[in-house]
Amino acid sequence: MESSIFQFILRHSTRQQVVLTIMTLASFPFLYASLDLPKRIVNEAIAGKKLPETFLGFHLDQVTYLWVLCGLFLILVVLNGWFKYIINTYKGRLGERMLRRLRYELYVRVLRFPLPRFRKMSPGEIIPMITAEVEPLGGFIGDAIAIPVFQGGTLLVYIAFIFIQDPVLGAAAVSLYPFQGWLIPRLQRKVNQLGKQRVRAMRQIADRIGETVSGIQEVHTHDTAAWHLADLSHRLGDVYDIRFEIYQRKFFVKFLNNFINQLTPFFFYAIGGYLVIHGRLSFGALVAVLAAYKDLAAPWKELLDWYQQKEDNRIKYEQVVEQFHVPDLLEDRLLSAEEDLPLRGTLTFQNVGFGEDGGSRVLEAVNCDIPLDGHTAVIGIGSGRDELAQLAARVLLPSSGQIRLGETDYTALPESVTGRRATYVGATPYLFSASLYDNLVYGLRHRPMRAGEHEEPPERRRRRLSEAMLSGNATYDTRADWIDYAAAGCDGPADLKARILKVLTLVNLDDDVYAMGLSRTVDPEQRPEVAAAVMEAREAMRAMLEENPDLGRLVERFDPARFTMNSSVAENLLFGTPVGPIFQPDALASNPYVLHVLAKVGLTDRFLEIGHKVAETMVELFAGLPPGHEFFERFSFIGFAELPEYQAILARTAKDGLGALRPAERTRLMSLPFRLIPARHRLGLIKPEGEARLLEARRVFAEDLPADLRGAVAFFEPDTYNAAASIQDNILFGKLVYGQAQVGSKVGRILADLVDRLHLRDTVVEVGLDHPVGVAGSRLSAAQRQKAALARAMLKRPDVLILSEATSGLDTASQNKVHSAIMEDRKGCGLIWVLHRAALARAFDRVIVLKDGRIAEQGRFEDLSKPGTVLHEMMAAE
Amino acid sequence: MSIAEEVECLRRIPLFANIDTSKLKLLAFTSERMSFRAGDVLFHQDDTGTCAYILMSGEAEVMVNGPGGPVPVATLASNEIVGEIAILCDVPRTATVRAATDLETLCVPKDHFFQLVTEFPQMGLEIMRVLAHRLEQTTLRLREVLSGKV
């Protein structure tokens, strides 16, 4: 990458810079004309002096002449504006393209960093460099050449003009330029250094913030917030100091500049005046020179500003780029080459060592053969096991020695071979913030395979493609289908789904995904087949619950004509699932439409009374408890902080009755009944008559619902799939009954049976695949993440699968299950497994035993498992 | 059945007889109603106990594992409490309890019970009184048994 910003600019935009300069120069005569014309309008057309006889061969009177000049003026104004518009757009576009190219190149470099580099460089440093720090460069790149050429040219013209008028005064006018040219860079240099310091300090702050976010748990665990605050405050203080000094120096430079600029006129007035008085210089010449000098000041100032800006941007560029100049950057070829080579035969480690620069070696003098058609276990004491696995997967490159695959240098193979034919799974795999499905097929997305469907017009696509090329960016299409079905041994999407289900079972993740699927919603328009199957299950569930009263008692089904005792009053009123914030339970009491419905069926006063009773009960029950008692959270309708308010409301009602309440107080009371679940809370406040009224309110609510609110609730309809409810809720179409022993697990079992009976399980699992795994997989448990990573690796069917304690987070039972399933699946294929228990090595063809980074012994398990070996020792210690 | 009835029921249990109505109400409100069908098992002997059951209606059988299988030792009716030993001290269930008829209970979780006792020492005192009373009865019975043997 170019180490200076001008090299970068010239390398990638010389032509554009030339065009820009030409455009700028071409605009100059028009600009000049537009400055000159007003003088002529005033002096010639309006004052009537020096009225030309003819204008372009026509005879004109004074007024017509005025019109013509004014018309010309207008045309010039438009022309100048147009030039500015064109030039600015061109500059802006050029700047953006160059910025895009720069960011892209930096990102490419990140991808090419050797892995150990990331131990020294944190995301907190890298991200601001690529995003915020280079941002101002875009604005500068457009001005980089055009401004100095244009303003410098203007300056030269003026200087020449002055010299022609009077060489002495000309010399006087520029006399201080050399001094300025010498002084300013010297002053600027210190500002530059401070600028560098500032960037470094800001980067460290970004890094610290990043660390705080990653380690937030530790911060709270150890009560170190104050320490972090102090640290940040200190660093912000450093930045403040640096910035303040920059301001002082920068504005001093400005001050000095201005002063020197004004010094020249001083000489003109003093010396020039003296010369005029003594008749050695004509008055006219002095005025002309003064005017020219005034014109001189503007470009000179522009040039100095440009110089400061240039320095600023030069430093920014250099500071960023030097961080990306890493000595042992991976070769570009490794990432971009498209080769294929089956990994067969034997992987030979010859004297391989690995360690960081200056650090101790974690692996040393490793010599071993790993056959790629068998199973090799790696066990050991001390460091180096995981590194050995990563070297075998070519994720790491050896610091010394060679790894060969037959005659081929394994370390020189492109990632199109090692990244597809070999797969490494470590103990803490990374999942991307996307759906589980996307994470599973992640390992199949190497290149775009088939053109995808596009919604955007082809013209726009062509434009975007050519734009990407102009900025030297990748032109791969993200909308294309990137999934390499063949690599997974499948012929298409449907086949792949089936294969994914198999792999999920293999790594024991299927039950988890099934549970995820049950609690997910499905858009019935996008997946009508799922909705139809769920509706079938709902019907089967209904039949089952009706036939068997023992089961029927566990679920209270939604019935439009009946009050649901196990639902909240809110849910009974809506008789549907709220979509969006409008009809969320907490918002109902202040929702005008809901209030309208209650008023229409004459429930408003009743609600107020019930609210009052609930408040009374809550205050009675919970007022004696200390603040923060867990009962508030778990049982009370009223939080501890709200208690006094409700007590005040109750006191007021006791004195003046419910009618005297203020609107806000009414809303508070009205909000309470909505949360009542009669079967659970057993307060006896909803009587049969009240239920009938609520059913009436339910009817009115649905009937009167204005069109603009229709999207805010998904009604429970016995024969319609509810798009806002989960699959499980759609099948149950009702509520679990409170007070039935183990109702949750019983219904769960019934549901599972039903789903199996209707062959719906695969469908539910498929829906579960849409589950978003969260940032870095945080919505999955550690064990689920490991299983997902295993599934991702297995799906690829690599020639050699390399696992490094990849099942450490699983409980023993599922560990055993997954281990034997993987061993079975990999029969006859390459498997290298770093084990955390030596005894597990028994099932492998070969064992490599490491001790403190060196191979202690290797061979068949039977041969090694005898007294006196490290393996024996390790097994004895377990 | 509403909270008010549950409170009445609690009041008839000696352990809770002298405790404030408002505290009983809180206990009832924070406890879960649990219904069992005839034949359902409330808990098995040797399980760890997490809650006590207060019988609101119906009958339950207490059974102890014998050499030839479970032996019924007692029958409980409404307004009786069962399983309280497990929530007062951490011992496994000392018997199996099964619903003899359809059964309505109030299930008092151990931690709620303790939280109430911690918040309202008066309740603790009452419970101490009842337990001491029981201990005295047991001692009396033991003395009778011993004197009968000697």
C-alpha cells in the first residue's frame, strides 16, 4: 500500500486530478468576467460614460446596452454556478471513490493479517481507523491537486502583474513570502506531532471503551467501575491537553500569518506613499499595485490553508496506513486463488516450531506424520496442543520448519483448498450475528455460485457494479446464492435442509433447535405450508383435548364466546396478540380507543372500581415489605416506588370518592385491572356478570376497530393462523391452566407427541433454524455454540476435520453421544482431535503425545499404553 | 375459590392460627393453587422437598415405603398441612403423599415461607410455639411408650 497520501492519490486518480484541474482552470475566465462585468455596468451602462458606439456590430442605445450587459451578467452567474456545481460534484465523487478504495484496501489488509497480529491489535483500534479516522481524507483528495494548481496559478498571475507595473513594488509585495514559506512549516511541524499524539490517544480511548464493553462482566464482578472511570477521565484529560495545545499553536500560526500579510500593505503605504509624494512613483501605479496586492492576499491565504489541511490529512493517512503495514502479511494469492486439491495422503511436520516474535516457543521441533485417512488423537501436558491443531488446519503458519502434504508445501496452499477441504473447530468458536441457518451454511459460502434474484432494477445494479470496479472493490454479488450445495453433498436447498437436520441430530442440537422453533413466529404468507401444518396440528390438539378430559383440564382453549380465566383481562379484551407498541398491556389504560370501547359497553366505572380494589389489596399486602423485596417483582401489580402514589390515590378516594380523581390518577387505577389473570390471582374481582360485559367489550373492540389500528393486533381466530403468535401458541390456541401439577412439562410432552405424530418435527426444527443467534452467538448457551460450530464444520464434509477440545462445554452424556457420532461419521476420513482426557484416545488409530511443546511420544494407543510412557502417566492421573 | 376463602382455610391450621390476616393473605397470594386428580402423587418419599401443601378440599393418603411396597399410614383431609417438615428443615420427604380423591391444595414454596418468616418475626414466634407444642406432645407419647415397655 502507498505509504504517503500523494502516492495514493496519484496512483489511483491522476487522470481525474488532471480533469479536475482543467475544469478548474476553464472556469477561471468566466469567474474573472463575472467580477469585471459589474464595473462595466456601473461605469459604462448606468453612468453613461464611454458608451460604445457599437456592440458586436450592433448599434445600441444606453438602455438596450444596460439590458444586454445585465443579461450577460445573469448568464455568467448561471455559468459560474454551474461550473461550481459540476466541479464540486466531481470532487465529491472522486473523494468518495478514493475513500471507498482506501477503506476497502484497509479491510483487505485486516483479512490478510497473520493471526497472532490480533493478539496485539484490538477491534477497538482497527474499527475507528477504517471508519472515522480516514473520513476527512475524502474531502481533501478532491482538493489535493486542483487547489494548489489553481490558487498557485492565480497567485503567479497577480505577482507577474505587479512586477510588470513596478518591479520594486513587486519585489516588496512578495518580500515576506520566503520568510513565511520558511517559518510556517516549522511552526506547523509541532502541530503535526501533536496531531499524531492526538490520534494515538483517541485510538487508545477507543480501545479502552471496547475493552470495557467486552469485559463488562468483570467490571461489575470486581467493582472496578471507578477505576475505569478514572482511567478514561485521565485519558480524556490527555486528549484535552493535546487539543488545547494544538489550538494555541494553530491559532498562533494563523495570527502570525495574518500579521505578516498585513505587514506588506504597511510597507506599500509607507514606502509607496513616500515615493509618490516625492514624485518618484505615479499615483495611478500605486493604486493599481495596492489593488493587485489585495487580490494577491486571497489566493495566498487559500494556499496557506491548503497547506495546513494537507499536513493534517497527510498525517492522518500515514498514521492509519503504518498500522496496516505488517511485515508478515498473508500473501494475497492465499485468499484470492481458486484452486482445488483434495487433501489426501499424509501431512508431514518437519521440525516445526511456533511462537510469537520474542516470546517463548509454544511448539518446538515437532516431527510427525498425520495420515489424512485415519483418526489421530492429540493429547498432552502443557502448551502447544491447540497450536498444533491450528497448524494442521493451516489457520496458523509455522514460525519455523515445514509442513508438507506429500510433495506439496502445505503452508503455501491457498485458502480455497485449506478453507474448504480442512476445517478447524476450537473450544470457543465464533458465531456471526445472523440466524442459526446462516451460521450453519457459513462454511459453504466461499464464492457466489448462482445468480440471485434482484429486486433492484438492472440499470442500478450495473451502475453499482461499475462503481465498485472504479473504486477497486470486490464485485461479488451479495444477493447471489453463495451456498456450495455440492460441498455439502447436496443437490439443492431442499436437500441441504434435510442434511442440516441430520447434522443437527449428529451433534445433538436438534432438541434445542426444536424448542427454538416452537417459540418462533412464522409469516404465513411467506411460508404457507408451515402455517397449514400448524393449523392441522391445532385441530388435532383440539380433538385430543376434547376427547380426553384429563388432558383437557390442562389447557383452556381460546373461545370467542367465552371468557378465558387463565388469560389476563387485557388479553381477554383484545382476544389477540398485540403487534407493536399500541396495544401492549401497559399501554391499554391510556389508549383512547380502548377507553372508548370500555365506555361504550359501560365498563369504565366498573374498571375504576376494580382498579381501586386491586390497589387496596396490593397496598394491604405489600406495604409492610422492605423496598426491593423480590415479592414486588414477582407478585405485586404495583412497584415499591409507586406505592406512595397509590396510597395517596386511595386516601383521596376514601375522602372524596372515585369521581374526584385527576385524569392521571384515573389512568393509574384503570391500568391495574388489565393485568388481572382471574385463575392465577384469585382476587374474586371478575364476576360472571363482569365476564359477560368483557365479552361484549371484546366484540365491540373487534367491530369498531378503525382501519389504521387493524395492523396493531392479531386476533385469535379458531380457523386462522395467528402470525404474531409463536408456533407453540398457535398449536395450543389457548392457555395453560394455572394450578395443575406440572402442567408445563405435561403439555410439552403432549405437544411433542403430537408434532411427531403429524411429522411436523422437521418443519418446526426448520423454523428454529431462523432463530437469530445474537451478537457473537450470545443468545445461545456455550454448549449450543459449540454444537452449532461442530454442525457448521460437519456440514462442509471436509477431507480433514480438526477439533480442539470442541466439545468441552457439553455435559458428559451428550459429550459421549456426540463423540461416538462424530467418530462414526468420520470413519475412513481424516480426523485430528485434541482431547482433554487421555483415556478417550483409545478409540483413535494414532496418538500424538505432547509435553511442553515437544512431541514426547507417538504411535498406536496399544503400543504407548504401558508403564513408563507419558500417556500412561496421564491416564493414571485422570 | 378466592383468596378470602384460602385465608379462612389457612386460619384453621394451627401453625397459622394466630397470624395476622394480612400476612395470611400475602402468603395465600404468593402461593400457587394446585389441583390433583384422584391417584395423582403430590410427592414421593425421599424426594427433596420444595414446598408444603395445604389441603383445601378432598382427601390425601400418606404412605411409607415398607418391605412389601408402600403402606398407607394416615389419611389427611381439608385444612390440614402436609410436607411442612421438608420446608422447615432440609430433609428428604419422609413419606409419599397421594390424592385419594380429587384434591385442591395451596402450594407454599419453601423460599416464600422463609421470606415471610424473616420479614414478620411474629410469624416465626407462632411457628416456634406450635412446634414446641408438638415436641411436647411427642415427648409425652415417647414417655408413655417407654413406660409401657419397661
